[in-house]
Amino acid sequence: MAERARERTGLSGIHPLEDARAAFAARVALAEVAERSLDVQYYIWKDDVSGRLLMEALRRAAARGVRVRLLLDDNNTAGLDRMLAALDADPHVEIRLFNPFRNRALRALGYLTEFPRLNRRMHNKSFTADGVATIVGGRNVGDEYFAAGGALEFYDLDVMAVGAVVADVARSFDEYWNSESAYPVETLLPRAMAGEVARFVARGVAAIESEESAGYARWVAESPAVRDLLGGRLEVEWAEAHLVVDDPAKALARARPERWLLNSLDALAGEARRELHVVSPYLVPTRRGVREFDGLVRRGVRISVLTNAFESTDVAAVHAGYAKRRRTLLDSGVTLYELRRDFAPLPVARVAGRGRGGAGDGGGSAGVAHRLRAPGSASLHAKTFAIDRERLFVGSFNFDPRSAALNTEMGLLIRSPRLAGRLATLFDEDVPAASYRVRVGAGGGLEWVARRDGVETVLRDEPGMGLLQRCGIDLLARLPIEWLL
């Protein structure tokens, strides 16, 4: 891909990673082929099967002499301090924590004394090898993001990129790495002793050799998308791509408004003339967002939105922030879909054209939408939208106040009628079967329409919500917490 990128000055090669197994394999593959550097930035890194395997991939790269820089937001590192200290002991590894907690043992106390600072988090996600290839998108590191088992499984989307946009991602990483909010772990954690480092190395080897990891590795290897990835048969879209990213000073409430990612997205959405298709797992439009959607509809723009249903969301408070605006959105003319928790095929799996005969995976996988193992609960986590079937955004940004004003975010804007058009086609062909369409019924109340095997079922009570849950959501919707969501 990199060789082909040199022949296309100013363009970027984009390969969507919608298959969860391919998204995991791509990160491992980049770590294994890196020769000089790995710059890795995440909001969440879990100590589970996929987290341990990827951590071991970083350690092995460092053992080959690759410079590894790992930047983690500190909000979700509880229980990882000794592992991070042990990895940081490698001379080729540097680890920094973004916006760290001073009290490592009793983090909740930090929220009592430093809430304005600790409430702002780094939500960015990127994985860059040798400054040549990068992965940007919605996935954190954890089993639910890579279909590695567990009660919850996220449907998500990343893109792997080479070419012009990679230099921008690398510069953004450096800006965050050198920001006031990024602290070297040696200034926060006791140094790891030799025995602790040895145990960490042995733990990484054991993680690879465990029965659980071996089973996951075999399942990953069965994916047609992974076989194409490792066989070099990647379908690449060559397009103009631009990085949009918040100034890291936003985490200190010091960023100038013109350096907020939100302003770029607002301007872009305002350019819509015909259609706007939005996928956002956490949708809290606020009064301002409702006004903007209403203004677009009045200009003749058709807006369709896919978000989580109550039964599929993993954050009930966010659903309360969405539910209080739902009727207003419908009255404005916005079409709303809510993902069902029991839908097994990944709805966003056809963004790259894996289906309907599109030019998807090579090696005989074109025209086949992959199926994941049925999770205990399916939840939407992809953050993407398309404008007029011409431009596509993929990144970490949710349509909510937290992404807009509190957290730092990043993503790629891609000018590609092919990719943007296929997200729009997804709403035409797949979303109605994967979700509830919410509408206003004849009696004035809300209805949820589910389509299964060509048969429509109309529900007049919100799916998955009992009386106590409804009371709880109503209470949360009345509280003045929307700015936190």
C-alpha cells in the first residue's frame, strides 16, 4: 500500500476495517512489520484477551528495536499500573498517561477535588506504524471491540490509511505526546524491578499460549477479511482525506474555538444539500443540535440517523439525554432508527461494499457480509456519517455534548462517493432490518417498528424498558446533566 501511495501524490489509500477480527489482525500485523516506530494512542486499553495480545505485540516490537510510544488516557487504566511500569522499563518503550489521577489507589477522590480537570478526557484512537500506515476510528482496545467474547459486543468501524493523511496523524500524535496533559509514567508510578519485568514478559508469553487466546486466534484466522489482509489482497480506495482533530489544550479548557473539531464538522454538515446519514451510538443532540437538524431539513436535506435503542445502549444516562429530544427530532422530519440488541450481522459491515455484489474482499469474499458469533448483547459503537453520498467521516466523535465540548476527539474526512454512497445505501437496504424505526403513531405517542423476515411488528412501549427503567430514564432526563453526557 505504501509503495502505491508514493505514486499518488496528495491522496490517501483507505481500507475500512468493519470486520472486528480484521480490525484486531490489522493492529497486530502493523506491530509485527514495523521497522522504526509505533505511535499508539487510546482512550481505553483493557487487560483481557485482546488487550494482552496487543500489549505483547508492542513488547515484541520493542524487543526488535522498534521505538514504541504508548499514550493512554488515564480514566480507564485502573489496575494497569504495574503492567505499564513493566512495559515502560524496556529501553525502546515510552508510556505517557493523559490527564492522570494523582491518587492512584483512590481515584474517586480525584473527582471530588479536581472534577473540572478530570471530567475532560482524551477520547482519540490511533495506531501508526513507521509514519507510513495508520488506523483511526471508533475502536478502543478490549474484547468487546474485537469480537473476542464477553456479554457485550460492539459493532464498530475503523479505517486503515496510507499516503498523505498519515503525516497529519503522526503530527497530531506528537502534539498530544508533548502536551501539558501527557505525563511520563515514571513520574507517576514506582519503577518496575527486574523480577516484575520478568513476570510481565512471562505473562505475555502465557497470554499467547493460553487456550483462550489460541481459540480466538483460530477464529480470527477463519475470517475472509483477515486472510485478504495478511495475503496483501486489500481493496483500497484512493481519495482525498483530511484529519480533523481537537487541540489537546481542550483537555485543559484552553483551546481556541477555531481549533475544536466540532467547528469543522458543523461547517461540513452545513454544506449538505441533499442527504445526511449519521451513525452515532451516543446521540444527545441538545437544543442546538435539534435546531441545526431542523434547519437542514427545512433546506430540503433528508436526514437519517442510526443510534442505539435503550435495550442496546451501554450508557443509560446518555439514552435519557437522547430520549428527551427524540420527539422533537421526529417532528422536525428526521428519520430515526434504533439498533436492536438481537441483530447479529454487523450493520456497518457494508460501508466498504462487502455485499450486494460490491468490490469488497478479494479471495472470493466479495458479496458476503460476515457474521459474528452471536453476542449476549449487541451495541452500536461506530461513529460515522456521510454527506450527499460524496464525503464520509470516520472517527471517535459522538453527536453529544461530551465529544463537542469536554473530550478531545479525532477522525478522518474522506472525499469518496464510493464509500460515502455505500453508507447511504446501508440505510436504504440494511438498517431497517437491523433496527427499530421510531415514528409518531396515530394517537400521538411514539411507536417502534421492527421488521423481521419481511414482517413488521409495531410496539407502543419502548423495547427493553420496564416501568422502573422508564421512571429512571424520565428522572435522568429532568436532571441538569445534559452538558455532561
